[in-house]
Amino acid sequence: MTTALPVPLSGDELRVPCLDGGQRRYLSFDTAAATGALPTVLDAVQAFTPWYASMRGRAGYKSQASAIAYESARLAALTFAGRGTSADDAAVFYRSGPLGTLWAMQAVFPHMRAQGWGRIVNVGSAAGIVGLHGYGAYNMSKEAIRALTRTAAREWGPYGIVVNCFCPGAASKRGTEGTERAAQQGRTLVMDRPIDRLGDPEDDIAPVVLFLCSDACRYLTGQTFMVDGGAFLFA
């Protein structure tokens, strides 16, 4: 059996001690580079292929495994989930999503802290929660915003600042297209909501946001509100 245990290091390098038959091998790679893991993957394949080859008894397995590992790692570095989400796509969503949200929050924080009162409302998406197929970059950006919401809620609560997030099921262009995509993929989650329609941005979604911005929301923080007609029913 081969196991890998992460060793925390500072910076962008991750070292993983691999244990195999009493042998310990440290592998490192640059996590900030899209193809930084490729040499490490090849090293691991070359190191452990003889063992797998002996187990499988396949002639030429070493060269085959090396080629397969290289190609798989290369494609994984270039496309996420096999759907053409490039590193550039991920960077765009990350900068406009989590980073943009962070920058806006940091801009208002000093003023809210000074007055001892603040309301921050971020926008998430059900796509990130369910892992909508083919939208890796978008999904991870929205989930990062939810994580940022929880962190800010914990850190800024003592200053009278509450931070929440909402995921709208709105009849906007994006919401309608999202529902159509889910139906095409055979997903029934958003189609089985008790309130069988997409929400109106002004009549259904805006009142919830207004509440989250009000003084009535003084004892709610770090939460994600699914404003979706009951598509998600969980505590």
C-alpha cells in the first residue's frame, strides 16, 4: 500500500512524503504554476510503476503508465473537469469574484468598524453548492465567496458587522439559462422546488436582501440564504 501525507510548508511549495515498503520519498512542486505538478507526477509514476507492473504483470506497463500519467496531468492542468475551463477562465472568475468581493469588503470595513454597525451581503450561487457540471471556474469562485463570508462574519462580528450571503433563483437571463442547462443535464433538483417558478428579482429576491441589510438582521451572520422557492431544503 502506498500512502501520501502532506507536510505544511511556507510559500507555494508542497512536499508529500510517500510511504512504500518502508521507503520514504519527498516530492515537491510549485502549486502556483499550472503545470508545476507534471514533473512530480512523472517522478511518482516512475518510482512506483515497477511495483504496479509486478502486480499487474503487464509487459511494457512502465512506459505506458508514464505516458498516460503525463498526458493526464497535462490535460488536467490545461482543462478542469475535462470541459475546457482554462487557467485564464479560472483567473478571471477568481479576480472578479472572490477578489472583487474581498476588495469591496475591505473598503467598507474601516467605516463600519468606526460606527460599530455594518451590513455586508454577498452573492453566491447554487451552482457552486451542487457542483454544476461544466462550470468549474464559476463554481469555485462562488464557493470561495461563501467561505469569505463566513470568515468575515467570524472576524468582524465583534465590531457590530454582520456578513451574509444569498443564492438567488431569479428569473434573470442567467437564472433562466441555468435552469435550462440543468434540465438538459437531467438534473431535477431545481425543477422540484415547492414554489414552481423562478423568482422575480424585484418582488422575490430584493426583499430578502433588504432584510439582510436592515437592523432586523442584527443576530444573523455568516449564513447563506437560498432564495430559490424551496429548491434547497436544509437547515
